[in-house]
Amino acid sequence: MEESLEQIKQRLRNFAADRDWDQFHSPKNLAMALIVEAAELVEHFQWLKEEESASLQNQKLAEVEQELADIQIYLIRLADKLNIDLLSAVNHKIELNERKYPAERVHGSSKKYTDYTA
Amino acid sequence: MEESLEQIKQRLRNFAADRDWDQFHSPKNLAMALIVEAAELVEHFQWLKEEESASLQNQKLAEVEQELADIQIYLIRLADKLNIDLLSAVNHKIELNERKYPAERVHGSSKKYTDYTA
Amino acid sequence: MEESLEQIKQRLRNFAADRDWDQFHSPKNLAMALIVEAAELVEHFQWLKEEESASLQNQKLAEVEQELADIQIYLIRLADKLNIDLLSAVNHKIELNERKYPAERVHGSSKKYTDYTA
Amino acid sequence: MEESLEQIKQRLRNFAADRDWDQFHSPKNLAMALIVEAAELVEHFQWLKEEESASLQNQKLAEVEQELADIQIYLIRLADKLNIDLLSAVNHKIELNERKYPAERVHGSSKKYTDYTA
């Protein structure tokens, strides 16, 4: 993991330790907390049209930013608990995706996209 | 955003552009895709006891690693689309949490934890 | 609870008892299982435009029907475990909503809808 | 669909029509709203031990009851929009499950349960 994510990981460890909250941070519980934050993100978009979701007002954008942060925090915390290197995992997954969806084969239509990624 | 997340952001941009998939990546749709990946993570833990979730076998751990990667990928992609700097957002949120939950006040019991964070 | 939901509740009890699966059905675990099924539903819609989501092809519609069934099953099971009468809860909630969102005040625009229900 | 669910379906139709909210109720949006409610349910349980989740205090139980109601409401609404009969779908799915997980074969261990239902 690179320097800054590494620093955040350590900061979150200290945050939990200082509050004796480590006891609640089983991977099972952290996965639940993460999906709850993901849903708070979804809630911001549920009644918007797609194009509206791409041009949020400042207040709403600031709230969405906090939801993204919450998701990232639980993701780092969960990876730490499972001893997973997030950035390595991401790079590995992108390579898998590049082989799974060759650009020349899947270029274009929504139908193809849906079929390939469903 | 630091160097490596920045590189992944760019790599994901190219990945979408090469496949003409950008058209599907509205923030609304990306938020949906993110929560679907979060649920695939939750699925791995749903019938496990908390302590079992902390000691996964290799095969299961590798699957969980891929789910974490998928969540991270959609999170980077969504932040990119909304022009949000993920790491800044995280550091800002941690500062808010440090003020919201002072260690000396919330130290300890599950009840307190639940009350403060619910 | 009315006759048929009551019958399904009993059938699901027997199903779990016959397999000795009751031990896994804590409310916590059932809530996780329910959201996993909800995400499988969301997955069907994540790349579709809103109008496409309203005119699904037969095969897709049949899959969505199974997801709705899975959600309903876990909902009935969870209500049973918590000794909650689902239909009473629903009728009570609709009354609350009718008072919270008076038709003459919230009629119309998406903005109002978003504000009132966010 | 049996009498009472049928009545609720009609009542929810009127509720949306009276407020001109039907325009927001695409299946895509309703699926998002449903998972958001499912997450509010999960949030009540995320830091609880399994056994705690089975013995909620009155106040918490009342809140959980409202979440179950919200999920049921969106489920009925979504089924209505897709012209799906919820109870038929459930009965059909239970029959599939009974064949997929024969009691004599899957009786017992968590490992089996996880394998069979993952």
C-alpha cells in the first residue's frame, strides 16, 4: 500500500484503539457498516435522473463527498483487519477485467455491456 | 490525491473510454454498482459468526479480496466523475469524527458505541 | 397477519426446522441476507435507463420475480423472528406517511419529492 | 395476490397518484429505495452480537418494525409496477428451494449451509 493510504490505515487503527472500539470491528460488522454507508450514498441519487446525478448542487455534493469518505474509511479498515493490500488487489482486479472484457470485443452497446458485466 | 490512486483513476478512465462504457457511468449508476459489490462482500459474511469472519480460509479470503477491489474501483470511478478528491475527503471526515467522538467520552461499552454511531 | 402470509410464515418455519437452519437465522444474519437479495435486485437495473427498467424482457422479468420472492421470504422470516406483524406494521406506516406528506402540500415537483423524502 | 396485500397495493397506488409521485416510481428507482430501507434495517444490527439482535428493547424494536414496513411497502409497489404477483412468486420460490436443498442432505452444519446457499 502506498504512503498515504498506509497513513490513513494507521490513523484509523489509533482512532479505534483510543476508543476501545476494536472489539466491534469484526470483518462481519465492518462489512455491514460499509454497506450502510453505500446505501446512504445511493439515497442521494435514488430519485434523481441520471443526468441530474452528474450535476449536483454544492450542498448535496458536500454530503455525497462525506459518504464516499465513509465508504473509503470502512474499506481501509476492513482490508486492514483481513491483512489485504487494497491497491495491489485493485491493480490485480483491473488486469483480470482487461482480459475478461477485451475492448475490441465489447465496445459499444448497452446490451453488450449489460450482458458482459451482469 | 496521491500518486497511486491517481494512476488507478487514470487507468479506469482509459478502461471505460476504450470500451465506450463512459455513457453508462452516471453517478447514479455507479452508486448502484458500488452497493451491489458491497452486498457481494456482505454475502461472504452473512452466515458466519463474528470470530469466523476474522479467520477466513485462503480461497474465501481471495474472493473477499476481489470484492474489496471491486468496491474500491467503483469508489475511485465515482469520485472521479464527481471531481472529488477521495483522500482529502477521508482526512476531513476523520477529523470530524475525532471531534464528534472524543476518546475520553466514548471509551468503552458497546452501548455507548451504538448510541454514538447509530 | 392475514391467512396467506401466515401460511407462508409457517411454511418457512418448517423449512428451517427440517434443515436445522434455525441456528443461523438470528435477526442480524437475516437482515444481512435480506440486503444481499435486495442488491441482486438492484443489479438487474444498474445499467438500465429508467424507462428500460419498466419494460423488461420475459427472461429478465422472471429473474427479477425471483429476487422479489427472496426479499419477501427473508422479510417474513425476520418479522417472525422478531414477533412483528408485517401487515399491521405496513398499515401503520402508511398512515404515518399520509400525515407526513399531505397530498395538497407535496403535490408535484421532483425537487419537493426529494426534499420531503430524502 | 390475497385480499389484504391487494388492498395495500391499491392504497399505495392512490398514495402515489394523489401526490403525482408516480413519475418517480420507475422500477430502477424503487429498487434503489428498497435497498436504502434494507440498509436502515441493517444499521440497527451492525454493532450488535447475534444474540443481542434477537432480544431488542422496545424502542429499538419499534424502529425496526418501521424499517420492515418500509421494505414491504417498496416491495409491494415494485411488484405492482412490474405486474408481478408477490405471493405466487414466493410460493414458487419456496418450492424451488425445497427441491434445491433436500432436508435429508443439507441437515446440520454451518459449513454445509454456507456452501449450499452461498
